[in-house]
Amino acid sequence: MTKLFDELVEENLKSLKAAGAMALAGACGLGGCADAKEMPRGIRNNNPGNIEKGQDWNGERKNQSDPRFEEFKSPEYGIRAMGMILRTYHRKYNINTIEGIVNRWAPPKENDTKNYIKVVSQISGIDPKAELNLFHNGKVANPDALAKILKAMIRMENSYEYPDATIQKAIKLLP
């Protein structure tokens, strides 16, 4: 069973890598998207973490048309919101591992959380049980690890990959 599961994860990773490469080549492949509706919802909304509505965020679009998910002015604000949520997980709940983050972000009642953990761990290159120490006294303490985890979560959520510069800019927006 484990071998079959590992093979499925590898297939998923290959698909994610291919989709990420296509995203970088034009969001929906070499020819680009016929229209914005073909792009993943999280990318259209500049909300690559698929954060549900319920809180006011810095960088929100004034006119929100999505009935369920937040919409941001730019991907950097959506990625910033993801970072703020991870900081809250650390500060409020002492969550400091990929396993802990994903269990809270994508709970098993709604997601294949075990697969999500495995894929984020493999993409980021970080052991799912390793202590991350992403934040210290509310400030980003390990921007490289945070960038890897955010990038991996975005790929898992959207099969999409932003350039490293976009992720870095978002991290710098964290208060």
C-alpha cells in the first residue's frame, strides 16, 4: 500500500512540475489562456492559498466577486496573507512543522491531507516533522524555508508556480 501511495505522490509531483512549467510559460500553457476563467481560481483571485472570506486583509480588492474566497489586488498580497496565517499558526497554536501547518490549513475532513503533507514536503525539500522556526517574536526568522513552503503550498493548491521574486516580495510585505 505504501509503495502504491508513493507512486501516486510521484505522479502528482510530476503533474505539478509540468503544470508549474506550463504556468511559467504562459499560465495555461505555451499559448496562454484563452480567457482568465481557464486559470485556477486562486490565481485569478490573486489568492494562491485559497483563503476563504471572513477577515479583512491588507491588499484586498475593493470589489469582491467570488462568493467564497478572498480576492487580492496582486499575488504578493495573497501570498502575504498566507504568510500571516502561518505566523498565526506559530504564535497562537505553536504549529512549527509542515505536518502541523498542512493539518490545520487543509484538514482531513475536506482534503487528502496526508498527500498534501507529502507533496509539500517533497517540493520544499523539508521533512514534514522538522521544526521550521519560520518566525521569532512575530518576525520572519527563516525566509528561505518560508519561501519554499509557500511555493510548495501554492503549487499544491493551484498547480501553478510564481517566480521566486514574487514570493520574496510577498515575504518582505509581512509586518
